[in-house]
Amino acid sequence: MPTHEVTNQVPPLTGHDVAADPALGESLHREGAGWASEELHTLGRLAGTEQVQDLGRLANAYPPVLRTHDRYGHRIDEVEFHHAWHELMTTAVAHGLHAAPWRDTRAGAHVARAAKVLVWSQVEPGHICPISMTYAAVPALRHTPDLAARLEPLLAAPHYDFGLREPTTKRGLIAGMSMTEKQGGSDVRANTTTATPTDDGAHLLTGHKWFTSAPMSDVFLTLAQGPEGLTCFLLPRVLPDGTRNRIHLQRLKDKLGNRSNASAEIEYDQALGWLVGEPGRGVRTIIDMVNMTRLDCILGAAAGMRWGLVQAVHHATHRRAFGRHLIDQPLMANVLTDLAVESEAATVLALRLAGATDRAARGEEAEETFRRLALAVGKYWVCKRAPAHAAEALECLGGNGYVEESGMPRLYREAPLVSIWEGSGNVAALDVLRAMATRPDTAEAFLAEIDLAAGADHRLDAAIGRLRAELTDLEHVESRTRRLVELMALVLQGALLARHGHPAVADAFCASRLTGDHGLAFGTLPPTADTKSIVDRARPEPA
């Protein structure tokens, strides 16, 4: 019918290379993983296909379902996933997004993995949770070398082998984490789960866990109160004799976003676990895992920003209003440019932290010292910016962005997760204070990194001066911690962009984020911003 003729609608964004991101590509080479460029673009072209994008939709349209018992009444505690979930997991593991870097001797292996996570997350971020847990489990597991020797090769294997079987009989393993309890949340020292030693050196755990990531994983790291205090343990889902461990799934969480991924409340009913690390030093042991997942939180936020930005630019390129394409209208160009500046700043910082992780894993102490503080700073700020960025990107599509078919509502629901996961904003901010108090060398390393950009931009120099003054002012320091950490993050991002970023991006960032020539909403950059050069870097490229 003539009234149903469709005009002025934006074509689907498919058939492009998701990895064709200048800031990501430049960072990949700068941080020592240029050798992975070809594989990254292979993954990026796959991520841009219509078929793979539909897998992301299906994994969320058909979320996991808990099966506590079989038809006969036997307890089975299994979670069923749509086939799309398994296909996404298979690709992620095959491309080494899990624990593969820990077994890769090439310099830059962790950077290559970070870049691939950033690209593949744009298809569907929920399945990255178990991928991230598996990556993060290895440093904690290495506190107990005999366990690491048995399980690490399987955690790093390029095979996704779903199903409940004894871990050492499988081609590859996925790891989960179970830390928080209903009465404590982030305060894991308030945990009440108990661990009772057995005669053969194992422990039997009894208690309730409020949030267990990826409950169908093969092994879990968890915290419980042992005789010496809070201790870390490894629990398999299936015991060496082939029987199910007594880990009972009570329910799956009905979450705001991240709906493709199962998160469960569980009961340990004398579940068998093995000691990881020193007794009574559980927090210290598991903090290695937490720090790795914090890196992935930053990568996830950067991925969401890039995906939202590209969708907004694609829409504005094709949609006409008031006689012109949206992208040609100055106010929309300002909004898109502002979103692009935020996205590039997040990507450059995320890959710098991945580079520090890689070099720290290879024994560079200075990089580990810098990473200890910068990771908490980045976790606080980049993840805090993700929800506002997603909301503005969605608004660029107007009403079309508010409907589920656009994918933007899924991005919007997902965006707050990374700021909550592995320590909400206050936890991350206070961790910055704790790091500087217990390890003053971390602040020195942080400032040394920033000083590498001294003289590159007068606005950055002034901001560095303000930061140094703030760091020496200890009055009411806890109540103003967020202000301090925000300034630390902005100065670090500004320094990285001044040294390595596109000149137009660095100039817009320093003008808006460091001198206050910026409003409270996106799209309030000064008129001097080079909108065309910046937005052109966000245009999707054909595969």
C-alpha cells in the first residue's frame, strides 16, 4: 500500500569490520601486539556479519533457564543455554579471549587478548563474563602450583567443552567466581560460609553465596571461613570420582541487563574444595583475580562506548531531518564528536592498562607498580562514564533507538554493570586511597607516567599541577575521594592522548575535560573542536 512505503530509514549496520577502530589499532601496535593485527581484523569482520550479530540477539532473547531437578526428582542443578550462547563461547575460546595469554610466550599476548575482547564484546557482552573469569582465575590459581599445573593448561586450551564432567577429562575448562554473600556484598570479610578440613587435606564448605558468576563453569574460586580465617578455595562442579559436588543452584538472578549470562544464588552443602594460597589469606589470594576482572570491566566499558558511537554515527550518516543528514548538522556533529572523544580516551587507557598487565606478567616491576593504582583509577572512571555515554548514543537514534530491534536498549541496560561488577564506584575509589597509603610507590609510578606528557599541552600541564596539589591535601580526603580519582583518571587519559592520540582528539579532550570548557551533557564541546576529523574516525568501514 502507498501509505506503507518506507523511506528515510537507516540501513542495517552489517558487513563491516568491527576492529577497524583507529584508536584500537594504534594502541595494539604501540603496546607491543602488532603481530596480532591480522587475527584481530579476522575477528572484527566476523563480528560485523549479520549472522553473528543475530547470535547476540538470540542469546538475550532466550536467556538461560535453571533446571534444579530431572523428571524423576533427582537434583541436577543445570542451566540450559540457547545454542547462540554456545556459538559465541566457542568463538571466544577459539580466539584466545580466555586464559590463553598465560600460556603464550609472545610479548604483547595480554594486549592482543584485550583488543580481541574489546572487539568481540561488541557482539554480545554477557558471554564475556565466564571468559573473563577464566582469564582471571590463573593468577590466583598459581598461588597453589600443583593445582595450577593440573588445571592451567585446560583453562588456556582453545576448546569450549560444555557439560558437567570431571575437569581433567575435558578438552578445555571454564572458571567461575563465587565471593559475595547476602549479608556482606563487597565486604567479603563478613562472609559466613565455613570450610572444615578433612583428613585428606581437602575442605568441606557449607554456606550460601549471593552472586555466583557463570554457575555452569567447571571450577570456581570462592571464599570461606577456615580455621585460620577467610581463605580461598577451588571447587569443581564434578568430583574426581565423577559424582556431582554438593553445589546447589537456588535460583538465577533476574537482572537489569547481562541477561544472556546466568548469575546464581547457590548453596554449599558440604561441598568439596581445595585450598588455594595461604590459609587465612583469602582476600590477598583472590585479589589477583579481581584485578584481572577489573581490567575486563574497563575493556567492556570501552567496547560499549565504541559500539554505541558507531551505531550513532551510522544512523546520523543516513538519516535526514530538516533537509539535511543529521551528521551534517552542527549540533549533532558536536554530540557525535563528544561521544567519540570519550570513546577514544577509554580505549587508549584500556589498552595502556593491558600493556602494563602484559609487561608485569613478564616481570617488569615498574609496570606492576603503575598498574596497581591505574587499574583502580580506570575502573572507577571509565566504567562510571559508560551509562551516560550509552544514554546519549541511544538518543542520537531518537525513537528508533528506544525500540529493542535497534540493539540500543540492550546496550543501555548493560552499561551500568561494569561499574558495579568487581567493586562499585566507592569501592574502586577507596581502593585508590588504600593503594597510595600502603604503597606510596604506586602514586610515584602514576605521576611518572603522567609526566611523560609534560609540555605537550599547556592545559594538561595545568591539570597535572592541580592533581599534585590535590594529592598532598589530606583534609576530608575520604569524602572527596571521587573528585580526586576523577581528576587522576582525566589527567591520565589526557596524558595518553597528548602523547599518542589523534591531535584533534587530544585537543578536544584537553579543552573540554581538563579546562572545564564543557557542559554537563555530551554535545557541549567548544566550537573549536575539529568535529569532522574526529567523527570520521568513528565511521564503520566495510569488511
